[in-house]
Amino acid sequence: MKPLQGSIGGRASIISLSGTAAEKKLSPACKLGAMIGSTKYSNTCLSDLIIKVRRRMNDFARANRLLGEVEASDGAIFSALSETLERINDTTPYSLRWACEQFPAKTLLLDGAILLILEALIYSDIRNTVQYDAAGMSATEFGKYQAYMQLYSMKMQQWSNNVEQFKIEYNYNLAWGGVIGYGFSQYVDFWSIGY
């Protein structure tokens, strides 16, 4: 089996997306999980979220017709999830800190990880964009960073506001014994691709 290489973060999986004989016997729902393969990370809660991030981003080799591979490796997604949890924990009020297993709003973790991956794509694309000008014609190789940047700016502001509101509401709930609810439904439709 050839390991998949993502554009960001190197090796994506130990399972080939073309599938092994065992994978071909699985149902379509099982095939999606088998395509990513099991991850070997110390935090199983975060590693269980890798496939959810990949689904939301629709980051599968079959979906990435131009690349022919995944864009973000499992390791890059795991790192993004871990850093997202740290960022949420570092948002005021600081007294509210969670481990992944106890974190009540996993959608915020998924959305934050996607934003960090998008940020990495922006940096990578800016570094690798080449503009050609010859004989009155111009062409750009790569050059998606402007579209990525627009999406990133809009979604980052929305995500930051959602994290701040979530932590304030959670803090009120702790202080007043459950009078105010979290309003998780506000965070569900942040990214609609893949759901």
C-alpha cells in the first residue's frame, strides 16, 4: 500500500484510497472511514475528529481532481485540532478550560481546525504562486490565496465571535446554576460542506 501524501503535513494515511481487497467488500458508509485509516495519536478524542474535519472540507483524493491527493494530512489535521483547543482554552474567561473529551461544543473545534488548515494553505499558496508574463500574456500558477483569504477572513471573524459567545454563555450558566443555555444550535451551521 502506498501512503498518501497531503500537500500540507506530509503523510496523510497508512491506507491507500484506491482500497485494499478487504475495503472493497465494505459497505459505502464503512469505505469512507476505511479510506482514512486508523490514526495513531495519543489523544484519541482529537484523532476521532480527523475524519469529521476531512468530511467538512471534502478533502479526499477522489474529490481533489486537480491534486489527485488529499490536501491536508492526518497529522496536519490533528495538529490543527490540538491548536484549536488550545486557542479556545486561551480565550477569556481563562477559568474555563477543557480537555477534548469534556469539551461540550465539538463543532467549534472542527471549525477552528478548518480555519487553521486554511491559514496554512494561504501561506503555502502565497509562497508558491508564480506569475508569468510573456508576449503580452500573463498566467498564474497556483494563486488561489486571494479566494482562500476572503473565505478565511469571513469565517475567522464568525468563529472568533462564536467562541467568545460560547465561553461567556457557559460561564453564565456555571455562575447562575443553569438559567442560561448554551445555544449550541448557533454553532452547527458554520460550515455546510459535507453535512
